Amino acid sequence: MRVPKILHYCFGMAEDFGGKPWSLMHYVCLRSAIEKINPETVMFFYEHEPRNEWWSLTKPFVTEVRIEAPREIFGRPLHSAAHRADIVRLLALIKHGGIYLDADVFVHRDFDPLLGYPTVLGEEGPDGQFGTANAVILAEPGSTFIARWLEQYKWFRGGRDHTELFWSEHSVQLPFFMSRLFPDEITILNHLAFYWPLWVEPHIDWIFRSNNPIDTTQSFATHLWESKSWSLIKDLTPGQVRSMDTNFARWAKPYVAHLPDDFGAAPSERSGTEHHLRTSIFQQTYAQNRWGNDGQSRFFSGIGSRGDVADIYIQAMLAELSHLRLKIGRPLVIVDIGCGDFAIGQKLMQALPDQYIGCDLVPELIEYNASRYSSDRVSFKVLDAVADELPRGDVYLVRQVLQHLSNSEIQRITGKLSSCQNVYVTEGYPREVLGPVNPDKPASHEIRFDWRTGQGRGVELDQAPYSLNVRLICQAELPKEIIRTFRVAL
């Protein structure tokens, strides 16, 4: 075996991801590659990390490699993110060897029959009508052909966008020409291997709109041509995929079968009723004192925000935040998701020099907090963490919030936090563990376990469907409940 089973992906070479953020389609393609190729590792190169729910699902499967994408090669400017990615993939293959895949390549079967060749490319179009594309490349470490290819970038003239004459010259036409000059260094597969159907409109429709089967018996993979098909795939949700009978939907369904119908949907596309229902639930919770009442405060967030339980948390978090501040070298921006009555936040900010943004979805609660506690360092924001974009910060605190939400709502929040390095989640857990892990529930003031008997299960982020890495920071014990705070690696 000359080609090692190392998968390489390049993504995020531009801050706006070229208008194509990580999506259901990308997740499905990467999962298909892992399932069919069974790689030793998956190296994911990026300059700008994705920041959404689909990336949260993807991260556990990859080894992240943060880079600064090259802006020139041999003194020739690389204006386009696509051309920067072209260079990154060639350098990665020369150094490590392996299998490079564009993020929009769906894999149908293993690549084992190809691993004995020094370098492998596939024709784009019958008889290489358009060349040999670089969306799928197999190469041994130090591949002579890949090194020759990179050397030819000394005369690169690709321009700024796909409308220019030489846009695909070095990525498609050049390797086809070189394969004729150095046939002993390269194996060229026919057009069915990776690039059929093509990028022409009837073929895009065949993939994404038709149920007329595509014969993949001679294909290792199918390039989905996102530059031509993005309007058809950009907003796809698991529910929509399940409702379709198209070639792509048939391929994708196994990889999204476990996900909620609206997972990954844009906030604007989620039901407005859903947001208003969540807001109404917690407005009523406060209005009816369902979390108790201290006889003094208009809003009361429960006993978890008072007494020894709160003190243990505050002391632990002060130490954590002080360490982070020294590491970053400046005051922190702390985002408190579900700030509630600000009892915890107030004690923290009395001891901290940092900036604080308290977020909650109950408008009257936020108005009350803002009128009494706002300062040059403390602010408040009405925010539905499930549906809205989160404020930017250095640290995110999520204290006894997730326990009131459904599993799909929790996944939406963790998806948004996926690119945040400093996330602290606090949840209550029963004294007696009983029942299935992470039982689902609708959003409400209630929690998953019976707090009266201390039996049941809490939100266990290290278990499915979340499967996140957590580290215990502190815990406080009550007669029927243990309140634990974790640092969460998303």
C-alpha cells in the first residue's frame, strides 16, 4: 500500500466560507468517506473555523489543523480562497500522503483498490473532456507527480473568480496535460470514478431533483458540484431529506436518520410559534413563581442560585476566570446564557474586572435586570439561545439552562458554541441514576429527573446524542440532587 489511509479536507480559506458555510451536505459527505474508506485519521485544514450546528456534529470525527492559508505561491498572488485551498491540498499530500477530498464529495465505496498506485486522479468528462479535476486526489508521501504539479505554479495565472479565462487551468487542465507527459507517475481513472454525473444543469437535476437512479457501480465517489448546486442544498434539513425521493436524498438519509427534522435550520426558517412558545413558557414560570420565591425579588431563578450551592460555583469560577484572564492577557468578555435573576452574575462581577453580557429570552426579566444592574461593564440582552445568534465572547456560562430544554434544542445551542474554547455548563443530577440516558422532554420549567425523589437522569453531555468531552470543575450537593459544573470541549 503506497497511499496511506489519511483523509485530508480543506475548508474555511475565507472568512465568509465563499458564501457556503458547513452544511448538511458537507457533514453527510464527510461521514460517507469515514464509513466507506475507514481512515486512520481525518485531517481538517482551515483558516476560519466553521461555527454552526453541523460543524458541532462533525468536529469529533476530525483532527483540526488551523493554518494561515497562503496568499501567494512562487511570488504569484492567490486571490481566491479556492486557489489557496488548491495549494494547501498539494502541500498536505506531499508531506503526509493520503486521500484528499473536496468537502462536497460523497463516497460510495472503499478506495482500497487504488492505494497501491503512487498518484491517482480522475477524468472530468468522458475521455477527459474537461481535464482531470483535483476534488479527489490520492498520493503517496512525497509523490513525484504532485511535486511536479506544485512546481508548475511558478507560472500560475488563475485570477480572482471563475469567470476568468484561466480559473481552472492549474487545477483541471494542467494535471491532465502532465499525465500525458509523465504516465508512469500517475494513474488516471475514467470519468465514472469520481465525476459522474457532471456539473451541467441536467446532471445537477439528476442528482438533486430526480429519482431516476444513478448507477454508481463503477464509481468510487460522486462530486456534488456545490458551486453549481448550492441553491438546492444550502438550507437542507434532515426532515426535508427524509421527505425527498431523489438520488442525493437516498444517499444522505442514513447519515441524518438520528437527527431532529429541523436540525441545522436557519433561525429565520424555524417556526416563529416555537420561539414564542419558549418565551411564553418561561414568562409564566417567573410570573407564577414555579422555581420558588425568596419574598424579596420580583424574579427568582431557584435555590441553585443561592446559598452554599452558589458559593461553591462562584469560588470555582473565579479561579477559572482568573486563569483565563492571565492566559489571554486582557479583561474577558463573559457571556452568560440564561442569566436569570442575575444573582450569580452579580456576585461574579463584584469580584471580576471583566465585561459581562447577561442573556435571557424573557424580555421583562432583561428589562428589570438592565434597569438595576447595567454599568459600563455589565449589560443585558434579550436572546433565545436556541434560535438567535450568540454574542461574541471569550467565555460562555450556561448554568442550569439545558435541563429545561429538549435534546434538539440543546443540540442547537451546543452547535453555536462549537467554535468557542471556553464553555462552562452547569447542570443538576439526581442522587439515584435511573432510566435511559438523556431522556427527551419538551421545553418547560421542569427538568428531566424527579427532583422530589432524586431519581432519574440529568443532561449528560458526554453521552449520545451529544458525545462531548467534559471536565468536572466543581460540584455542590443537595439532599436529592448534585449540581455539577463542567468545562465542555465542543
